[in-house]
Amino acid sequence: MSLRNALLALLSSGPMTGYDAAKKFASSVGHVWHAANSQIYPELRKMEREGLVDTREVPWGSKGETKTEYTVNEQGRDALHEWQQEPMSYVADRDPARLKAAYLEWGTPQSAASFLREHISHFENQRRLALDEIHRVESGGNPTLVRRLENVPDRDRAKVTAFKRFSYEGRVLHAEAEIAWAKRGLELLAELGEI
Amino acid sequence: MSLRNALLALLSSGPMTGYDAAKKFASSVGHVWHAANSQIYPELRKMEREGLVDTREVPWGSKGETKTEYTVNEQGRDALHEWQQEPMSYVADRDPARLKAAYLEWGTPQSAASFLREHISHFENQRRLALDEIHRVESGGNPTLVRRLENVPDRDRAKVTAFKRFSYEGRVLHAEAEIAWAKRGLELLAELGEI
């Protein structure tokens, strides 16, 4: 259901074609819920069949072709409200990095160290991406958010922006925890005389 | 491949039946890689077919029945070594809590606050479980680790224990980052005058 909620949330910024939804996904809600185009199109059609979005054909290109435009309808907005009311269901941990770390004795000191350095570098990159996105959210550099804010009453704009920022702050905190952990791992290898 | 690596890692503590592997999984490697029994048995048989483990029938119960016992062989140990040499492949973020947080405006102030309080409570519990496991690792209270250490040269014991501890420390740091994030969210709701 998360992909459905992600798409409803995206479309709630304003009507868009399936093509636009797929294009905008990666630079907005995709930051917190990754999905491939091959998942997005079928889910949009399913949402239409289940009555969560209305569709109409809109002109596309100069050859008289059309594309389907999706608009969240009242039932779709109800689904968004319900989603926010539902309790979260947390899944059990499946973390390949933690799994690897628990059995570093099966590698060499070099493989252990390079695993940890890669982990740091991966999450330093993730941290940077999340901070960049926070900057875009705050400076009006995210077109999906800009459009969303145009359709939101004045009094709610600060709130809507603050929640996007808050979500990305979670990515920053998570990345920082992973960096701290892997640095601790490198210290441990040194303490053990491995590196 | 992670389930396979998790099972190889578990069996590397000493030979065990499929039944024992399934039973011990949850209280050892399952802390970092959750798997259901319905996944464990077929994977063990696949590992046998692919020559990573040797099997023999061992007596079970008092009625002359037997069970299959699995032992990691040389090819299995090679697979563990290779796994530690391979670079990690990180998957794109799919975090239902971050997704929900980005669109809290679709809920009520009450639903937002209870989502965040639940998040704190979930990760406080996760943190406690990981700390309990660290305590067991250090005090000889994890039978799988105790058995593993019996089969490890003296000079490697501190290292093997330290890596288990290190892995669980990652769970602690992750849980603490999630708690800090959700607390920040509650502060934000208060700042916005929502609660």
C-alpha cells in the first residue's frame, strides 16, 4: 500500500499525466519511497479502477495525440486521510550491512576496513542528497512542492513545508547514525590490531 | 543471497539440524536478518544441492527417527569468505515512516502526534532489545556464540565477540536516531501550534 499512498500524495500536489507522475516521482516522494516506472504506471491504472483518481484525456504533442491525466478525487483524499490515521506496521530488521558486520571475522582486515569506508562514503552521499533536498524545499527549488503550496490555504503553507523538511531530516539523522557506526567500526579494527 | 549468508554464518558456529537452525536463527543472526521458518528449510535444502553444506542423518527422539544435520563444508566456508570480500549493494530508501512524515498535513494534529509517539516507543523497544543482546554477547548468554567461540582459536575470540557487539551497536545507534527524529517531530508540532 505504500506505493499507492506515495502516488496519491504526489498527485495531491495537482493533476498530472502518468508520464509526469513517473517523471516527478523520483524528485519528490521518491526521496522517501523509491519506485520504478514499471511499478508506477500499473498502480495508477489500479487506482483509477478502484475509484481513487479521476482521469481525462489531455492533448499531448503536436500530432493530435492524448495522454491520460490523473486527479485525486474525494475518495482518494479520504484514502490519504485514512492512511494518516492508521497505525504504522513496522517490519523486522533485514539489514545486509549489519549482517555483514556481525561476521567480519570471515573476511580479511582489509575487506572489513573497506566495507566500513564504503559504508561511510555511501551515507555521506545520502546525507548530502538529503541536505540538498532540504535546501530545495526551503528555497522554492522543488517544483512539485511549489505547485502543492499554490493549492494550499495560506495558513497551511508553513506546515506543509515543515513536514517535508522534517521527513528529510530523518534521512539526515539516519545517515549520520550509520556514519558514526562505521567510524566506530574502523576504531574497533584499530583497537583489535587488525588495521 | 542475504538469507543464504545468514544461514551459512549461523551454521558456521557448529553443525546443526534444520530444526535447530530454524530455532536458533531468531535468537542469533535473526537479530540482523529476519527470516521465517518457511524460508529457512527450503534454503537449507538448496544450499545442500549447491554443495555449500554436507548433510548426515542423526538420531532424533526415542522412536528410531532421524533428522538431517547440516555442516558447512569447505565450499561453504569459501562462500563466507567471498561474501565478506564483495562490495555491498545498497538499495534505495523505502521507509514508510518517512513517507508518512512527509505528508502529515493529511492527518490531524492528533494522528501526527500519535504516529510520532508510536515511533518513539517502537524504537525505544528496539534499542532495549539490542542492548539486551549486547549484554548476552558479553556475558556468555548467547548459546550460539558460546558454541562458536569453542570452535575458534583463542587469539580470535575477542575479535569474534567484538564484531557481534559492533553489529548490535549499529541497531542501537539506528534506534537512537529514529527516537531523536520523532522527538524533533513532536517539538515541530508544538512550534506549529498543532499540539
